[in-house]
Amino acid sequence: MQTTHSKLPLLPSKATASTQAKSVEMQVTRFSAAGQQQMADRLAIEEPLEIRVEFFDGDAEKTKSVSITMRTPGHDEELAAGFLFTEGILRSPADVIQIVGCGPNSGAGHSQNTVKIRLAPHATVHWPKLERHFYSTSSCGVCGKASLDALEVPGLRPIARDGFQIDPSEISFLQAKVRAHQSVFDQTGGLHGAALFTARGELLEVREDVGRHNAVDKLLGAQFLAGKTPLSNHLLFLSGRASFELVQKALVAGVPMIVAVGAPSSLAVELAKRFNITLIGFVRDGRFNVYHGDWRLISTSNVAPQMTQNDFSQ
């Protein structure tokens, strides 16, 4: 697992990513009204990934461990790059000289569970200012951060109100398009999905992971390494709820709209309002709630006629 800046593209090959083990078979006992039976089940693999950064401090080259996250193996280079990008450490693909997996293959995924990103000499990292040395679990991307003041990535700016728009009739079809590409979810029922769409409702990329924030980091990391950020003409789709850290990651990547199957948190809505992000939740059965930014929905002609104000408040 190796990626270098001198070899284009920066991303790992699709063959490598697709052949990475993401689920494992296990024998279970199923109880039902008909009795009990032994059967095989598949579980999503969850293993730790340590992200290390190799950087220049003057003429000296140093290595620092910046995070351990519980993830589903696969697209680990994208995950590491996406994490550092959305944390404000990486600003350009040119900051990266090399991304390489370290250590032996281990665990159920038979994967290297350490990724080292080597930064270019010009890349400046303000470690004390970031105060973001933390252990993150698969359920929470902000656990253990030094203080609430450190939650928001420095230098964020509001997204322009003009530009991206989408017909609301497209919103209800996004989930079905993503589900058609969630092969590991079909096997396990235990993975989160994140996807990128165009304003025409065209699906561009899907990533899966046991961690919501990991799936987003993989997705945004792929776009970052390919030099496609900011993503001002795209929307981010989330298979679960929209939390503060996921809205912030979208903001760093310049995404103007987030569509989530689940509910947003109050802090996620506050962040969306502050930075002009359209935030949509509870997408189901032809209905959805717009929590902010309805000016990016260009038509209401195809919204279900039974939709009322009460529907949007539930």
C-alpha cells in the first residue's frame, strides 16, 4: 500500500481497494418463533488505524502519531488524507509527498494498520494551535479533543449562496442510488455510507465504513488527493445522521449541500446556518426536512402534494 506524489494519480488502485477484506464470516445462533438454528452471518470488520505524519521541522525530519481511529479496512490512504485535510492540516495535494502503509498484515482484514503520510518541506503544520491529538472511536469523530474551542477548524469561510442548485425531486432518489453500490452493507447491515452527487443527481463516488466520519474522510480524501476540492458543485449524502463534525468536514471541502437519511444535531444546524450550508434530513418516503438553505432547491413542482408544514416539523 504505497502512494507517491511523483506517481499519478495519488490514489491507490481500484483493484487494491476493491479486494481489501471488509467483512468476515461468523457462526451465530438465530432464535425465532420457529425455534433456533445455527447459521453463518457476516460482520463488518472493525480494526484500528494509526495515522502518522512525517514532516520537516527546519532541516530535521520528524514523525508524529496524530490519530488512532477504528475503521473498516480499505481506502486507508484516502481515509488518512481526508482526515488530515478536514482537520486543517493538509491544504493541497502538493503538501503530500508519499502515503504508505506500515507494518505487517494483521487482523481479520489482513491489512496494514498504520498509514504514514510524508509531507513536503513547504508544508507547515502548527501543532500547538491545532490541539487535536485524540483517540477517535467509530461512533464519534470529536471524542477527546482538547477543548470545545478546538472543535472548529481555523480559517473556515461561509460558502457562497449562489452556484449549486438541485431540483427537490432528485433528493428522494439519492438513497436508492447509494444503496445499489453498498455491497458490504448488503452483506453485514452494519456499515455507514457517504456519497458524492452532482446537481443532476448523478452519483460520483461511494465509501463505506463502520465509522460515519471515516466514510466521509475516505470520500473527501479521494477528491482531495485527485485535486478536485473545493467541491462547490456537489452534495454530500450521508446514510445516517448529520452531526457537527460531518458538517464541518463538508465545509472544509467546500460542499454546499448535505443530505442525510437521519436527523441532524442542533450544533450541526447552527454550523450550517453560520456557513451557508443547505442541510437536509429525514429523507424517506418522498419527504424530507430542510433545516437551512432552501434557496438551493430550485423547484417545488414535484414535491409530494401531501407534504405539509407539520411534516417538516416532525
